[in-house]
Amino acid sequence: MTIAHRVGGDIDASCTRCKMILGHTILAMVGSKPARVRCNTCQGEHNFHAPASPAAAKVKTKAATTRASKAEITSLEALLAGKDISRARRYSVKELFGDGEVLSHPTFGIGIVREVRSDKLTVVFNAGTKTLVHGKH
Ligand SMILES: [Zn+2]
């Protein structure tokens, strides 16, 4: 059902003074849309602002969350999420490690392999990103 707005009718709008969505009285119309309204609470007259839709607010929040998680990707804690630290293999130059593998280093502690380049590993530790060798016999 579509409510036909008319001058003198009530409408929910964002009040610029009350900073809330409140009942307003329509003072002027442009076509089928209210153009100017008066707040029933503060009696302030202002241009009509449609109440912000909750759906739009939700989309904005989701986008912000996605950005935040991408920024944290270099933190060890984020990388270890969902990994079983108890299965971390002890680091040794003689062992071979794979991409995404959790290892335990005698000096740096728990780390995660971010990149494998033949005999070199890029490993993220709490202390920072280190390059280690592996697969040496
Ligand atoms: Zn108001």
C-alpha cells in the first residue's frame, strides 16, 4: 500500500534539530514527494529528509568490517586463526615446510609460513616477518 502524501499530512522524517526520526507535518510538496516539513516535536521547519534506511546503514558497517580484517592480515594472531598451534612442527633447516604451515622456531616461537621460494621461507612471527631456509641436507 502506498500512502499518498499531501500538504498538512503527517510523515516520518529526520529532524535536523532533534537529530531523530520524528513525525513531521508536510508544508510543501514537489510532485509526489514532500519538499518542506515542520517537526511536530520542535516545530522547526526544514527541507524534507527521508529517514535513513537501516539496510543502507548495514551495508556501510559490513564494508568497514571487511576493510578492517584486510588490514590485520599481517598480524600473527589473525593468520593463526583456525590453525592448530599444537601441531606446529619444530623448525629445522633440514625440514621442508609448506605454504600456510605453522612452525615452532627456537628463537622466534610460533610462526606461520606465508611464502615458499625454493629453499627459502617467508615466515610471520610475533617479532615480525623473517626469511628462513629449509630443505637443506
Ligand atoms: Zn525537531
